[in-house]
Amino acid sequence: MADNKVVVTNKGIVSKIFGAIMVMLGAMDCMLAWRGSFQISEFYIILIGLGLALFCFGTIVHNQASKGSKS
């Protein structure tokens, strides 16, 4: 019989959560500044970009950890 054990790993989850929070904060600040007729600051765009990068990093770490635990 094949021994297919599923191992749940939490590596990369914190990075994904912080990345998602950064994207949401940047998007909300950007929308509020746009709605208030203010110029959109570069900080908001950088915050969204760094949040996306952190989320992708967490996803890669999580996928690599789950692949390594299966073998």
C-alpha cells in the first residue's frame, strides 16, 4: 500500500499574512487619498508592491516546505 501522509506546514504563512495586510493598507490609503482629491503618494504604491513581494515570498516558502515534507 502506498503511504501517502499529508503533512501540514506553517512555514511562510506569517509572510503571506503580513504581505496581504500591506497590500490592503496601501490600497485603502491610496483609495482614500484619491477620494479626497489628494495626490497619490509614492509611499502607497511602494507599500502595495512590497506587500505583493512579501506575499509571493511567503507562497514560495510555503510551497517549498510542503514539497520537502512529502518526500
